[in-house]
Amino acid sequence: MFRLDGKTALITGGSSGIGRAIAELFAEVGARVAIVSRRLSAGQETVAHLTLMGGQAIHIQADVTSEADVRRSLDATLDRYGRLDIVVNNAGVNRRVALEATTDDDWGETFDVNARGAFLYAKHVMPRFQAQRQGCIVNIAGLLAVKGGAGASPAFAASKGALLSLTKSLAARYGRDGVRVNCISPGFVPTESNRRLIDDAPDPAARRREFEAGYPLGRLGRPEDIAYAALYLASGEAGWVTGINLVVDGGLLAK
């Protein structure tokens, strides 16, 4: 169960954090992986690691906000592997800027990366998925897509809400073509991009305990927690699952 043998997956933001954990797990269960990221050295290191594990992987340096780069990354994946079955839109940015300090550039960049990138991949991969009558898109959103946060960046929250709405719209429109589109909303996972919320505190250990105390399961998320959720949604075992937002948050939303 939960194998991806013979499948090809493209993962944006796949060279670190949650994206890398997804790439590692997918490769472990048999998928051929195309990692898309802007950082060349990190992408190459990730590919080397996956290859050492016995997986098949390539890195494509690309910017998800560039339509030309999106098309080039899809073409490169198809040239290498001959097919594409799964797209995971994981690339994201969070400037953590208060409303009154948010500039047009802050707002635009956040939406470009977090929402427009996923739109561009869906736009250009959908004709292929329709032609093969099969395909899967997994979008990585966040709890702020469904709940408020007093200290959250309004641009980030709004962009993740847009991503959730895009997920539902695509699922409803393309389900009859054999395409499934789902979303994952993680709780706080202290990855490279956001662990400074803990590390920059006067007492990082105390700040971490404070964060952990807010979760019914008593700990923060780990990248592999989200990777296993992505594997389920990408696998054949989720063949009748589309249009959902799978919340993986240690019980936070249940409080």
C-alpha cells in the first residue's frame, strides 16, 4: 500500500523543509522525482542524497512565478521521465509583515509565489493530465487558509486562502477527466524558513515549549508529518478523494 512505483512527481520548493521531506518519501516508495527550486546548490545536494538512497531524481532550477520557467520545468521532467503523474505545489514565501507595513510589492510577491505559482503549474499540466485521463495535484496551504491569526501576515493568510479556493475549483472542474486536486494545511513546522520564530527568541527553549503547549498532541510538526499526508493524497489509496483540505496540525484546529 501507498506505493508510487512507476509514477513521476514534480515537487516545487523540493530542496528543503517540507518539500524535501516529500521528495525523499516519494522516492523511497518508488516515484521518480523532479525537484524544482531556485537554489541550485541545495537542489543538487538533495538529488545527490536521493540518488544515494537508491531513488531517481533530477533538479530543475526554476522560479514558480515565471510562466516560462514553469513550462520549462514541466518539459524537462517529461524529457527525462516520459510522463508526469503528480504535481506538489509546495513553494511558498511568508514575509511576516504587519498590515500597515505591507507594501504592494510584499502583497504581490506573496501571491505570486503562494498562489500564482500553483495556478501556473495547474494551467500547463492539466492538458496532459486530461489527455492521459489521470493526474494528481497536491497543494500545500496552511492553517491560515481556514482560520485567523492575530500575528499573521495578512498577505500570507490571504494567499493561502486563495490556494485553498483554487484547489476546490480545480477539483470540481477536472474530476470527470480523472484528475484529483487536494490541499494540505499544516500547523507550525519549524523548517529552515520559519524556525527563526523560535531561534530569535530571548529563550528559544522556552519559546518552543510555549508553542508546543498550544498543540493537543504536545509537539510541533515535523516535515515528515506533512510528507506522509502528501503520500496518501498522491497514492491510489486516495483514489476517491478530491477537493479536500487535509489539516495536519496536531489537533490545534480542534481546540
